[in-house]
Amino acid sequence: MIVFDLTCDSGHRFEGWFGSSDDYAGQRGRGLVSCPQCGSCAVVKAPMAPAVPRKGNSQPAAMPALPTRQPMARGPMPPEVAEALGKLAEAQARALQDSRWVGDAFAEQTRAMHYGERDPETIHGQASLEEAQALFEEGIPVAPLPFPVAPPDELN
Ligand SMILES: [Zn+2]
């Protein structure tokens, strides 16, 4: 299945699920794709806000690269860098204050919220590169955290 963000000629935005791009084109050509709000069949794909086209490739979106290796520097860290990192770490901690740790269930829970299968809340956890990539390709907004987060049960 593939999901497209669609928009009608009155500017209503909605999601459409199709077996493939060809399936979408076929259904649209036969006037089977219509706006759920006004019934208009003048439907086009809405511009995808966060997606970045991959160069020389028809794939619709590219996952931002996640670091697999840690950049390192030899010698003492300049104080302004240490201070900036400290502030960023504090900002992340504040942002996560009201967020619930879900551990390895992150991808599953994020997906359930995106598709309205459960009430939305702020969560954080961990995802494999494959899971993060899959979420991104489904158009589900997630972002890697700048600093690693220790699971609450490992803090004590
Ligand atoms: Zn409409």
C-alpha cells in the first residue's frame, strides 16, 4: 500500500491509499478518486512538505542520514562549544520532560498515533535505522534526537 496526500480544486487536503502509483493514476483517470469533503474529482497530489527529492532517482523521499559513526576531535573542547552543547542537552531534556519513554515500541506507537488508532501523546524511544526509514517513507514526522537518552529503568 502507498499513501498519497491529495488535494481537490477547492483546496481540501486528504489522504488516499492505493496499491501503487499506477493504481492511483488508474483510479484518478476513471474519476474514482474524489474529495471526501466536497466530492470533487479534480484531485491532484498535494506537495509533500518535508520530503526532499533524491537526486537522479524517482523515489519520492530520502531519509536524512543518521550517523553511524561518531565525529570526534582530539584535545580539549573549546568552552563555547561545551557551553552550546550543554544548552542543547538541557533543551532536549526540557523537551522530553512531558514525553513518555516507550523504548523499542517507538515505531509501533508512532504509527498507531499517525493512523488514529490511539490518542496522540508525546513519546520518545528508540528505533532501528530500518524502522526510522519506514516511518519516514510513510510520511510520519519523526526526528533523531541530538543526544542519546537513557531508558528510565536504566537510570537507577
Ligand atoms: Zn474538496
